[in-house]
Amino acid sequence: MAFIGRLTRQIAKMLLKKSLRHQAKNELRDLNLWDLGQNASGHMSVGDTDLVDLIEEYGSPLFVINRDRLVKDIRMTQSALESLNAGSKLLYSYKTNCTPGVLQVMHEHGVGAEVISHYELWVANKLNVPADNIIYNGVNKTDESLKMAIEMDIFSINVDDVNEIERIYRIACKMGKRVKVGVRLGLMEKSQFGVEVATGEAMEACRKIIGLSDRLDLHCIHFNVTSNAKEADTHIHYARKAIRFMHQVQRATGHYIPYLDIGGGFGVATAKNMSATEYGFYRVFGYLPRPPALSELRPFSESIREIRDSIKESCTTLGYDCPKIIIEPGRLITSSAQMLLTKINAIKKKIDGTEFVITDTGRLSTTFPCDFEYHEMFLANRPADKPTQVYQVMGRVCTAADWLMKNRLLPELNRNDILAIMDAGAYFSSYSSNFAFQRPPIVMVADGGVTVLRKEETFEHLVAMDCIMNESHSFPQSGKLAL
Ligand SMILES: *Cc1c(COP(=O)(O)O)cnc(C)c1O
């Protein structure tokens, strides 16, 4: 056992050296990549807005959205899609960042909504998203949510399992409505999503829908197969399979499916998913993986053109009319426009030299994606300082498992310094939990002005559904009565 312990420490030491080399020549040490700057006080800034001032005013931790960057990334995505055929659609994946103030910017620019739950559908409805610009995906659709989607007459309900077909049909009959449906293909091994193609189940599902065409209109085939993809090859691979399947449906039934929804998963340059090996090494040895190289990312405009060309080619080969393309990006649009600021509460040095930094975020409350993704980190009050020290950046929850980032190379830190975690616009606020603390506020910076999109949670908010704390609740007043 002692030997294994020694060996592990040796390996960890070796890997740390390697990680520090990577971190030292890191291409991401450039605030311009996020359209941020450094002002006269030497602080990080969004336009004229000083990020240190923001923390003073709104407290820590704090999510900050750079509106200009958000709009820039929306426009970049839209202009890349101009190369697709007319009638193609762009929908934002709500679960990636379900902040109504962010979604509203998206919808003002004509981007639609891709929802995966009754709650998200309700938000889209509240935000007045045109029904024709909403798609409902998801593995667990309740009857109530289906009813709402059918009532709203949304663009597509994408079936994830055959049981949904009968439920949609039954509700449609009851309501006297016609419903546009899609089928999500289960194209990947070891993935619970969609209807299996290889066993013939997907074909059965399509036949079933076509057989119920008095109420149901099969108009879309869907897949969603990757995350933060830097290249187009995965989308191309599965799009080929999907087109082949659509062609088979047409041959078998005579029914033409006019839309192919290729999901999301398009990547950004400044964050990356850890590979399985990197993840293992990070967990076991604290080896923070190599930051992404900027050249790894193929620009979205090129990726989407490649995907389009490959789809066209498959269609030409098969003699299938080219379908209109739907995309549902999340990360691509919001990742880089949002950051998380966190104040340092304490710095502790252990006898072996390890230095722990205690912050008020962490993977168990606010930075879950940092668990399996590489994210850049700056010292917001002194971003130009040279990184010279290795820190274990920890969270605020009372467990050793609440780290934010292990073995991170940073400038020498002091209490009350402020760290900025970049690319916090995808899966940070939506994954946040209120484990022992309130969830942080979210503010948006635009034209030198700051708008609060979401206030910090209050204690009252956290107990609002607790019956013994709220005598006015109309549902069971006491636990005993409920039994
Ligand atoms: C999560 C999800 C997306 C968006 O994924 P990103 O990686 O954020 O682009 C799109 N479609 C479906 C069905 C999803 O579940």
C-alpha cells in the first residue's frame, strides 16, 4: 500500500510539471478572446464597466453577461446559416442557459426555442416565442406538457420513445387538433436517447405515425449526438445515417420527411471537454488538462457548410430531395458571453506547501462544468500579473469534493482578490444548485449600463415551498395531514 501511495505521488508530481508547462504557454491568456479589456485601474472590464466595481455593487459570486458578445455570437451563427437552404431553422437550446433575460435577447433576434421540459415550454410561451419557432424534445414528456405543446401548435414535438406516439395521438383526438411530430433517432451506442434504428424500432415508429396521419404529421427526423465539437465530422457521420434512414422511410411508405434536425453540440474555441483519459487523470492525480489550442476549432461557418455539402451529397446519391436543416445550438451562442466572478475568502498553506484558495463558488453549487471541462480563469483585479503559483481553488461547501479547479497556475493571490471563470454561459447558471447557499444573481452589461436579469435568491425564496414555513400554502398544511 505504501508503495502504491508513493507511486501515485510520483506520477502526480510528474503530471503537475507537465500541466504547468501547458498552462504557462497557454494561448487563452488574452482577454480579447472574450471581447474584454483591462481599464486604467488595471482591472478587467466589459466596455466601460469595471468588473471589480460590479462585485462591490452586486456581491459575490456574480454571473456577468456581456450583451454585445451575446449579440455578436447570435449574429455569427445566423450569418453562417445563410448558406443553408431557405426554410432552415435556428433554435436555442433552453437548458444550456435558461435565464429569461438571456433568452429574450435571443428571441429579439429571431432565434427560436428548443425545449426539453414542460417548464421550459412554459417559459417559451411566457416569452411569446412564435409557436412555429419552438421544438419540444426530451426523454420524459408528461401528458400535461404534451397537451400544452399541442394547444400552442408548436413547430414539432420530437418523439423520443414509441409510447409518446399513442399519447400524442390520444390528446390530439381529444382536442380535435393536428400535430406536427418528429422522431429522434437513437443512432449512438450506449446512449438512452431516441428510437433505435438498428432494431427497426425507428422505422416502426415512423410507420405508426404515418398510419395515424388523420392527426399526426411526420415532418422531422432528429438527432443530437455530441457536445462542444471542434470539428464537423461527428455531425456529418450521423447526418449521413439520418438521410439514409429518411430515404428508407420514403421508399417503404411513400412519405417524404421535409426536415432534418441535427441538434446542437457545436463547439467554442476557449473551452473544451476533457477526454475520458484527461478526466480520469484529473480526478485521480489532479492533472489539469492542457488548455485548448485556438486552432483546434473549425469556425462554425465552415463546419456548417461542410455539413450542408455532405447532406447534399448524400441526398444526390440516394435521389432524395434535400431536407431543410434545423440546428439547436446552446453552447455555441452563449458560452463565451457570460463569466462568473468569485471573491477569495481565504488562502491556506499546508505544511507540504499545498495552497488552498477558498472561494464562494465550486463544482457542487455553481461551477459543475469545470468538473469535466477546461475553463480559463483570470484574476479580475490584476489580470496582467504573471501566473507564478499553483493553487487548489476550492468552493464553499463543506466537503473536500467541492473544488473549482485543481492545480491551477495563477498570480500570487490575496484575500478579497476576484477570480473570473470564463465561458460560464453554457450549463453554469442552469446547473447551479442551492446546496447550503442561495444561488447568485445574474447581471447583463450593455453600453456601460448594468441590468439585473436575476436577483440573488433570498432565504424566503429557498423555503417558499416548505409547508411549515408558509402557513398560507393551500396544499397540505401539515405533514401529518398529508399522510
Ligand atoms: C443539450 C441539447 C442541445 C444543445 O447542446 P449544446 O451542446 O449546448 O449545443 C441541443 N439539442 C438537444 C436535444 C439537447 O439535449
